[in-house]
Amino acid sequence: MVKRLLSATPKELLAMGKEELMAAIRMSEGRTIMVASRVRCPNMVDGVTNAELAAAFGADIVVLDTYDPKNPYIPGLDSVNPADDQVTADVQIKMGRGRTAREIRELVGRPVGVLLAISDGDEPALKRHYGNIIATPEIAELAVEQGADLLCLTGWVSRARLVEAIREIKKVVGDRAILEYGREHGPGLMNLGGAGTSELITQDEIAAVLDAGVDVIGLPAPGTFPGWGIEHVSRLASYIHSRGALLNLGLHTSQEGADADTVKQIALWAKMAGADIFEIGDSGYTECMVPPENIMAVSIAIRGRRHTFRRMAFSPLR
């Protein structure tokens, strides 16, 4: 029998396959927290990875943001080859070269996601800013082989390209990992044609990506994108749930680095709108990791101290 994610131990979580994990999230009634942990940046606290810090403060799922499956490294861990750490020794950063998502998964006792970007010919720009996280079948396959339970696909491309990329990845990944398509905000690219912020993503586009094979839709949480209120998001949530998919409402506009009261309010709005998962992005003082106190504040707001402190206290050995 599947146990809800809310109370599952780390070992129980890591033993779950795709369908079990989807059911465990659904059974948790909007009380699942996902946190982005950026790789192309220093570790926020010396001697520990950003992923470990996120897990310690209450994350149920950790997403490795800017993780390159062809050149994996996770700052805060020793590199496989100790010589690689000499490059950053003067600033007291261990590069963790050669370390993979699977090692983080085992360290934190949480399902791990990997972010991949669907490209429409802008690979050089994407690689400069985010590394080789291009959503190709080859890279998706590598990410799953390296331990990813979840592939978080994103991109601002034509619908035809979007559907094509998702179908290609679904074909190689199958049911080994959850597929999410997320368009959490526009990063300066939206509204150029005057369509307005409500057209960030339409129900027709959501239908197209669900038909292509995604399991989770990621959208902005209410209050994080102009005009993106509870009623609007609730309408999209009803459609997504009617299709049997999960909804991830995320905070990705650097607002995750706001004061705790603001972040807690947004999390409650997301729950009111119908979120199955509340995701916290990677910006705090820099584009690296959210202040960990905000993770705990959100967790207490949407699921109380009992579930928060249990998740924080669980040993990966349990």
C-alpha cells in the first residue's frame, strides 16, 4: 500500500517508483514542498551542499537546478579527483566534480529532480548561463541514469517544438521518472506581443503538453506574476486535475527571497488555488538558494509543526 509522502520515511520515499510517488503526492493534499538547489554557484553554507541544506529545512523533493548530466558537479562535496578541488581551495569551495544526482539522493533521503530546458535554437545562450541542461533525449536519459526521479522540463518555444521535445523524451524515459512541464514565469520574454500576462500559458497549451506525456504542470503561484490571481489559477487547476495530472505552483521570481510572512502568504494562496506541490525557487541573496528559514516558514504554514519537524528530523537511515 502506498504511503502518503507527508509521512513517508526517507527509505520509503527512495523506494517509490513513478506511480507510487505520484500517488504519495496526491494523497498529501497540497502539503508537498519542492525546493530548487542551484549547482552553478557556491554552496551557501561551507561544508554542506545546497541540496542538503534544503532537505534539512523541510524540503520533500529537491530539484538540482543547472545540473549538467554530461559534466556533473555538486559544490560542497569532495571531488572524485581531489586535484579538482585545488582550483577553488582559496575560496574554500569544494567543487564536487564527478558527483551525481544519485549521491545527493542518498545523502538527503529525498526524491531528486533535474531541470532541463527545451531549446528552439538558442543552445549557445542557454549553455552560457545554465550549462548543458538542454532537454534532449540523450541528456534526459543520462539524468535518469544518474538518479533523477523527476525531470522538470521548461522552455519558451513554439508549441510544435514543445510537444516534439516532450514526446522524444517520454519515449526514452518511459515510466522511470515523473515528467513535469513548467512555465513558472516569463523571465523578461513574455508580453512582447501585447497578449497580456494571462496568456503566459493557455488551457490549450496545457492540453497539448499533457497529451504529449507530462505528468505534472508547473505554473506560477498566485501573487508571483502580474494578474495571476487565485481565481485564474484555480480554473487551470481544475482542468489539470480533470486530466489526472498534478499541479505544481511555484515561487520563482526572486520573491522566494522576500520576508517569511510574504512567502507564507503566497504558499497559502497556492494551496487555496489547488496546488498539489508548492515549489520554492533558488533565489535568496543571490541566484543560488532560497534563505533556508523560508523553507521552514512555508512548511509550518501549509502543514504545521508536526509534519515540518518530522521531515526535518528524519534520518536518511530511517
